[in-house]
Amino acid sequence: MTNPHHLQHPINEIHKILLNKTTNIYVLIDVNAKKGLRGELFNLSDAPKFRSLFHNTVLQELRDQSPFLLQIELNQYRYITYLFEKAPKHFLLIFSKYSLDILYQHWQSILTVYALNGDVAFYKFYSPEILKPYIKACKPSEQALLLAYCDEVYLYNKPNQWDRCYQVLVQEKISLPEINKVDPHLKTAWWQLKDHHFDYMSSITENALIENLGNHLLSHHMDALQAYKNRTLSKLISHGIQRARFYGLETREELSFFLGMMFELSPNFDEHPKIHQWLLNKTSNTSVLELVDQTPATVWDSLKNNSESQAWYKMPQSQKNSYHINNQFIAESAL
């Protein structure tokens, strides 16, 4: 079967495949992601063929929250239509010549993985929001092993369009992993998370954070941004995040507050001695919003806003050349 990079109106394509029996169609559903995904399977299907990934494992008691691998047949047509209409972001669409049991055993085998430190960790790969960027983090040979026994995998992009995130390459035949029954205690693994996976995932997460904070600034600080209309906002935000992290600020609320102060009051507002010491000495239980109430009005009045400030390019200077995380001082040279 030849497919483009996108499936337009996939329900129509699925109907043709089911009628012509050209391949098997499966969906991997994170049924805990949205109410009704599990219940409607039995309401809208007649004797569905499905497997619970937590079955016969230490997670058996969580079977109501287990991801399901479901084979789509004509008697599941109503349910697949329901998924496309109600929960497209919560399942993978898989085309495969292999049986349900083979796919099931493979997906079960990667419920746990080896983390970077060598520990065995539970891996929520069945969530599309995790799998989508992770596939891109993997090399082609790694993709072939991770998505073994899948001929094509599609993920939701926008209404009536699904993007193909994986297609098996015949010219790059990879030895498929040996099919073994999963360790019921989930204490062993065969898949290894690697540094380049984390490097890519971190960059994706950071870019998403910058975009999110940019949207916040455009919604709440538009007037203050006018002085920067000829500058690249994402670069300013990226540096502002690094300045905030100098003081151990990490949450979205903390970063939004810090960037708002940089644009509204002064890019180097944090270098005022009183503000600087407050930021250095705040504890993990202290809300950054308390800075406003605990700082005299004369301090705020003394700040001068300068869009050309070097604070947009340089890190703040601390008398102790250290920064504060959870009330612990860590030497900058150790970072």
C-alpha cells in the first residue's frame, strides 16, 4: 500500500482498507487521557479485539487506566469514527501486516526502559505527546526497533489530516527485536534511553517554553514590547530565561514574572542590591510575587528602563558568584 506523508480524511481511507483487507489497522489509545475512551469501546463495538498493555503485569490493578492496543475491523467502525471526532490527539494509528498478538507483545516490552543512569524506568511511550517528539529524537535504525512490526504510524496534526511519523524502509532492513513475553514485575528492560534523545527532547521543550512565554508577553505586555519591535523576541526571552534561572527560578509563573519585570521596569532590575539579594536568598516556599510587597517603593522608582541594556546579553553579577536553588548555594563554576 502506498501512502502520502499525510492521510486526508483518514476515516475514508480506513474504510477502503477494511473492505479490501490490504493490511491490518490498529490504534494504540491512551484511554486515561480522556473520559469515555474506554467505556465507549464496548458501547460502540461488537466483541472488540483489543489488548490491555498492563495485563499480567505489576500494573494489573491499574487496568482501567491501561493503554489499549485495538485492532480495527468493520465492527469497530463506529468506535474509530468516535475516536476521530472526540479524541484524535490521544491515539496512534498503525498499519501493519503483523498480528495483534505480535504488536501487543512488542509494545508491552517497552513499558520499561533503561534510563541514562542505568535504572529501569516506566516509559509512557503510548502517549502521542511523548512519542511524537521522541520519534524525531531517534536515529532511523532506532526508529525501526522502537516501532518494530509497524509498517506505518500516523499521528494527529489537524482536523481531517494525520501525519505519517514513521514508515518502514525496505531498503534499510533492520533485524527486529526478539519477541519475548514481558517481565510481569517490569524490573527488566531492553530499550535504552540515550543522551542524544534527551538533548533533542530538551531543545523541543525549551522552544515550546519560549513560544509559550512569548505568547504571554504579547497578551499582557504589548506596550512594553514596542521598544523592541526591531529585535528578535525569542532571543530576548531565551536570555531572560537564563537570567531568571541564575536565581533558581524555573516555573512558568516565575519566568513570566521575571520577564515581565525585565520588559516593563528595567532589563537589569534584578541587579539592584535589594532585589538581587532577595532573589538570591528566596526559598523554594517563597512565591516570587512576594518580591513586589517586600521591596520598598523607592527601589522600584529608582529603576530606569533601557531597551539597549547589556542585561539582554550578559548574566547578572553576584557578589558571591553563585546562585540559589532550594536555599542551597551552588558555585557557578560547578554548573
